[in-house]
Amino acid sequence: MSLSSFIPIFEALGNETRLRVFEYIYRSGSAGARPKELIDKFGFDSGTLDFHLKKLIAVRLIAQKIGCRRGIYCAGENIPLELIFLFNSVLSGDNLPDLLPRLLSGKEMQHFH
């Protein structure tokens, strides 16, 4: 994957509000985050949240869980591996989701140890 392919993702994360929303959703792991939870956490209205969620969905950083009546957002399953390593190193700390096993087979995991 070329560096220029990451430009839309970095543009989306270049907005502080979106970055904070993405970090919260990313840290929520497979449980995901509900819009009400995000509104309560960050204190913005539903229109503002919807705008930022759409931008994050457009670059495939987050996805809405299928089968839920009310939206639950979680980290996208197609986040490039290079970015998962970056996010995990920058957002190091408790409660980070372990997305690597979901994305890599055992053989590929050995390559990164």
C-alpha cells in the first residue's frame, strides 16, 4: 500500500473532533459505541456527531454494526495493518482492542513478532 493511499484517512483524522470520536470508538473494541454515548461523552449535538461519523465511515475507519436497531459503531474491519500498528503505538494503554488476530493468520502473526 502506498503512502498516498493513506491521505484520505489522515485528512479525516486531521479534524480534532473526528480524531477524538475515532479514538473513543477504537478503544471501545468489539463492544462498539452508541451515538448517545458519544454525545454524552463529547457534548455535541446529533447533527454534528452524524457529520463526523459519516466522514469516518467514508474512509472505512469505523463501521456500523449490522443487526442493531440503534446504531453501534466500532472500528472498521478493513483498517490497513500499517495503521493498526500506528494506532496501537500512539494510543497505547488500557482497553485497546486486539485487532491483529482478527486480521492476520497465525503464520502472518509470526512474521511480526
